[in-house]
Amino acid sequence: MKSIYDPDKDILHISLTKAVVEETTQIAPGLILDYDEDGKVIGLEIRKASQKVDDPYEMTHLVGKGNENKPPAKGIL
């Protein structure tokens, strides 16, 4: 997983894999999903990121069973 924030455009892009993007879909204003050739989600783009996330320069990645029942972050989806 890789995240890149462009402060000039205020866009945060999160790549989940190294697969090639074949299609994109805007699922909400300023939220775009990237898909591979099999239709699998491989990334997302958040426009006006500084207004939608606490800090677009910082990302925390948590893995484990403790995260299974957590609701999605507010303001993104």
C-alpha cells in the first residue's frame, strides 16, 4: 500500500496494489475509486483532502482482529 499527497492539488491518492488502473468511478463528490482489469478496487483518490481528513500527510495502518468491528471513518464515505 502506498499513499501520496499532492498539496498543490490537495489530492490524496492511496494505492492498494501495483496493478494498472483500467477504470475509475466517482462514488461520492471528491471520492474516486480505481479498478483493475478484473474490476477489483486497487486504489482511491480523495480530492480536497485537507478538508476531509485530519492530516493528509499522516497515515496510520492497523492490522488485526481489533479493527474488524470498527465503523468507517466519518466524512470519507
